[in-house]
Amino acid sequence: MQTVIQVITAGRGSLRNKIMSDPQLEEKFEFIKVWSKQPGRPHGWAKIHSARDLHGAINLEWHARSGTLICRVVTKLGNKPNSIIGDFVDYLLARHQSRILAIHIMRR
């Protein structure tokens, strides 16, 4: 199952870069940074997993022109995405609330 989280932001700079450089992502919110695309390329991406043994991953893609972070939540083997989505939205609102205008969650 795949779920898309669309995060509309205000302000300048890549929210994806801020997420990937945030030390609390791993320390407090228990996400593991897996890899990211080289900076300077359009539509950069990164990938994170939950350290809490939740099945699935979140692929982060930043669209600078629209100020939108597209998050694709991918789970396998019939696992439901609700726990990893809840943890990620909790992280977003705890650490980046001032930049977030809207969060849309869509099943695909």
C-alpha cells in the first residue's frame, strides 16, 4: 500500500534538507536516515525508516517552486501505514509547525 502526504509550506529553504539535518529526527522521534540525493539537483529526495520496528519507509521529495514536500509512505506485506504516518506527522508538527500551512494525506 502507498500513501502520499503532501505538506504545503511557507518560508524559504528546503523542508527536506531541514528534516534530514535535524538531529532530533533520530534522537527523539526515532527515525533512521537512509539516504538522500545529491544537493543542487531539482526535486531532491531522501528516505527515512522508523527505528521503532514499524514496517515501511517514507520517501521525501522537495518541490522548491511550489514549496511542497511530497512524502510517499510505502509499506509491504499487508502492513498498515497508520503508525509510521502518525509518528511522521507528530514530528512535522513538533519541529516545523511554523512553516506548515497544510498537510494532506491521500491513499493511492
